[in-house]
Amino acid sequence: MSEMDEDAVLMEGEEGEGEGEEEEATQQQGHGEEDQVPVCELTKETISQGLSLLCRTGNGLGHAFVKLDLKDKQLTDIAAISSYIHLRFLDLSNNHLADLSPLESLTQLLWLKVDNNAVACFKGQPLDKLVYLQWLSMAVNQLTDLEGLVGPALESLSLIGNSIQRVTGLHSGCLANLVTLELRGNRLDTTDGIYLPNLQQLYLAQNVIKHLEGLDRLQHLTTLHLRDNQLETLDGLSPNMKCLQHLNIRGNAVSNQDALRSLKLVSKTLKTLVLSENPVEEIMDYRLCVLMHLPQLERLDKDPIFSEERIEALEKIKELQQEEIPEP
């Protein structure tokens, strides 16, 4: 991913971000309002209409369609899918599914999307049988915890817009290959519980996070997104985060210079920082204060760091050192 792409991720598209999030919230609320959903069973006819991408089978002795699109079918039962064992890409979005057990026989799946359904827990679901699954999205379901979540080959996991309050059970034994974790729009109040040393991108925007905890275990993390939470300090950043390059803390409650001291712990690697919409943005010489903690920074909020700013910050650091005054 290019630097421009990384910046785009951190900024979340700025202008278009709100509309998508409001839509997700509306969809999530809609699931809670559904008292009775008419039974709608998957049929072979519906399956045949959604099949595509003819490929050679795994044993190389035949051909089969490996992609199936079943989104927006009002499905409550997908038992009929169990015989389609060659599927690799499956979209079940925008249905009324709570039970994914018919997927147990689809052991060739690589990509699975189950957004906007009614899945309430991972326990009893067949994810442990999907040993080749690399990409999974279960945004806007009814999940409240992650107990039972297993993904031997999983690299990307999206759980946007659920009601997850605590992250437990996320450790390398169950998700050893996970690189990207998206938990935006849940109810988390802490970052603790994520024990995934190979994780590189972590998106936690729009929760109610008040404390940064357990981040010292994320030694390969490059991107940490914490926009629109309730952080007052940055205590919890760790020098063990030796790969962190992009940090977004926009829209929190960081209010004074002292709260910026923790940025020094990641100063050697951090390239992009978003601090806008925090009270600290209003202090005098805001950009200078940040640069004194992060002299290697390349971009602050939307703007690049200019050489004149960097020189001024370095001179100020030297001046304080000579006067033996603690840096801000």
C-alpha cells in the first residue's frame, strides 16, 4: 500500500465517511427491530443463478463454479449450500442468517462475506473447519463477544458495527496469520485482549475506548486507528511497537501537552499522525509541540511537515537541552 493510500485510510475519506457509518448504524438497528422474519430456505435454483467463475477443481480432475453470490435474498436457511464443496468465494450479505453450520463442508472457501445478518456468536459456527479461509467480513451482525472465533489461515477480519464490548480470545493460537483487524463501531472501552503479534493494521474507531492497554504485544503493528473514542491521554503506547507508522487519534479528548509525552515512545517509526478535533489542537504552537516529540514525523493531520518546521523543532529541543529544562 502506498503512502497516499495509507493516508487515505487514516483520514477515512474525511468527507464521505459519515454517510457510510450512518448507513451501517441504521442497518444494525434494523436487525434489532425484526421480531419475526419469514422463513426463506435456499434453493438450488437460487444457487444456480448466483454461481460464476468456472475453475479447475482442487484435485485437477474436473471443473466447477467457485464463486457464489447470495446477497439480498432474504435467506434464513442455507442448508442447500452444503453440497457445493468447491466454492471458494461466497457472499451471504444482507440476509437473515443466524446459523452458518451448513458451511462446514465448504472447506475450500478463501473469501466469505456475511455482513448484515443475525449471527449472534461464534460458538457453534464452523469457522474452525474452514482451514483455507483468508478473508472474513461479519459486519453489522449481533455479535457481543469473540469467544469461539478461530481462523487458522485468516489474514483479514472485519467486525464493523456489532455490539462487542470486550475483546477476549484473540490470540495467536487461534488467529496466527491475522494481519488486519477491523472493529470500528462496537462498544469497546479498552484495547486490551488483542494478543496477535503478527497484526499489522488495527482499526478501532467509533468505540468508547478510554484506555490504551496491551499494545506492547503488537510488535508488528504499522497502523493504529482510534478515531472518535474517549481517550484523554496516550498512556499505553509502547516502545515495543517498533513498526508503528500511522496513528489516528482524531476526535478524542486529548487536552494538554503532557498527554503528548507518550508519543516519544513511538517517535523512531511514526510517519503520520492525526490529532485534529482534540482540545490539544487549540494550544499555542500546537504543531511545534508535536514535532518536538516526533522530530521524524512526515505528516500531521492533513498537512505535510515542512523543513522549516522541523528545523524550528530541533532548534527548540537543543535550546531546552542547553538550559537543562525538561522538554514539553
